[in-house]
Amino acid sequence: MKKEFHHIGLPTDESQPGEFFVADTKVWVTDPRKHPYKVEFLRFEKDSPVTGPVRDMPHVAYRVADVRAAIAGENVILEPFEPSPNFTVAFILKDGAVIEYMQFEKEEDLPW
């Protein structure tokens, strides 16, 4: 399956300029397209349902045509969900690293 690098995600405890709140996961995120090195910062609310590696480790994100196909047979640690319309993400753990797969038609579909 073809993958296209999109960003790296770094957990933080500090508020960041331009954060966007994702209600489903109770996490504040920044737009990696606005960072010179394609970095997304994630700040989790204390009561966020996200636990484990997605919350505690950095991740690498790739754009794919089909999230469900990309995670088939993988160690899924966060099932596919839609943080905004026309935008689906899922997270896996592979070789000790957290990987995010993102499915969207246009960059404008992203919530940031």
C-alpha cells in the first residue's frame, strides 16, 4: 500500500499557539502544515480516553487511501475514528513505534 509522509506528532503538557480541540479524544492538536518540520503537538486533557503509547510516545503519520486496509493485520492501538468530517485516522504499534494512518480527500478536510 502506498503511504505518503504527513507529519510527526509529539505529546506535550504545554499549551501551543493555534491548538485545535478534538472532542472525541479530548486532545488539543496543532497544524503540522504550519510547522517548518511538519511537527504536530498533542496536549491531552486529563480525562482523555486515549491511553498508552498514543498518549505517551511520539508518532509518525502517513496519508493513505484506505485506513482500514492499512491497519489490516497490524497491532491496532486506536481504532479508526473521524476527528472531523471526511477525515479518518487510526494508530498502530509496529517495531516499537506508534504510526498514525490518515485518510482524507483534500488538505482542506483536515480539522486544523
